[in-house]
Amino acid sequence: VIVAFAVVPGILSVLISLFDVTSANLVAGRWSFVGLQGFHDIFADLDEQAVFVRTLLFAAVCVALQFAIGVPWGYLIAAKPRMDWADGLLLLPVVMPPIITAMLWRAAFDGSYGIIARSFALVGREAPAWFSLHSATSGPAGLLPSALGPSIAAEVWQWTPFVAIVTALSVRQTAPDLVRWSRALASHRWRAIWVTEFPLISRLLLLLAI
């Protein structure tokens, strides 16, 4: 499933980027080969460079937070005798349509009535103009617009439970005898997890991160 919906579209995107594809010739398939000219044009434009950096920053921060929160959370779920219906509710953000997620977080960060803006007011601070076109915060070449924060929050909220559930199921599928043996020999449970259990599921987590 991951190969069909993630790897294959990625390869096709790279192949299409080598051709001059527009809305006019997309269906007809009359694409002219341009090689790496498209990539050259992107990196020669300052605005495109800023978009590229923001995209990398967004992806790196989201994946780091999702795994920093989701993996320990998954181990806590796996430590329970069995998973119950409450654990199933963790997948609710994952199956929620993206437009609903965007509307929820747009409302939360709204400067007039959003809960985030009210939280700033409680501590005597003014909330940033998250969605203003001129709300770039200080940073390298002004590459950190305020809207990046809400976008990261929404993405982490939506996919961290999925990382937790996958981690929990992976831990439960590891060899029980090996896990019990490692925990019996280790002086601390977290040491047993790091030395024995985590390497067993590391490949799956790497695939999940990709």
C-alpha cells in the first residue's frame, strides 16, 4: 500500500519534472523533454528558493515531532494488557478529511475568537497575525511566515496518533520471549527498549517516516 500510494507517485513526479507539462498538453501527452531546466529555474528564483526552504523546514519539523511524541506514546499503549476502543479513537484525526482539519485549526488560530489567541491574551501577550500575507517573522531572509506554526500544529495533530498506533502494533508483534529476556537482563525497562525492542521495529519506523 505504501509503495502504491507513496513511492510510485514520487517516482512519477520526478519523471514528469523532466518534461514541459502544462494544462494544455497534459491530456494529449505531447510533452517536450527539458531535462533539469525546471530545477534550474526553481533554484534561480529567490521566491522559489524560499518556498523550497519552507517546505523542507515544514517536513523536518513535522516528522521530528510526530516521532518524538508518537513513538513513546506507542510504547505506552503497547504496555497495556490489550488495546481498547479508546485507542481506536486515536485514528480519528487520521481519517478526518484534510479540509475539516484545516477548518478546525483555522478556527483555533483565529485572531478574534480562536482558543490560541485567547491563550495569548491570558498571559498579556498579543497573538501574531497568523494568516496575514505580511506576517513573516524574523528569520533567515524572512523565510518563516507565521502561518507555518499553525500548519505544523495541524499536521502533527493529525498524524502523530497514527505513528503511535503503528508503533504499538509493531511492539506487540515482536518476539515475546526475546522481549521478556531483554527486560529481565536490563537494569531499566527503557534500556531494554532501546537495546532490543527498538532495533526490531526501526526498519518499519524508517519506512513510516519516508
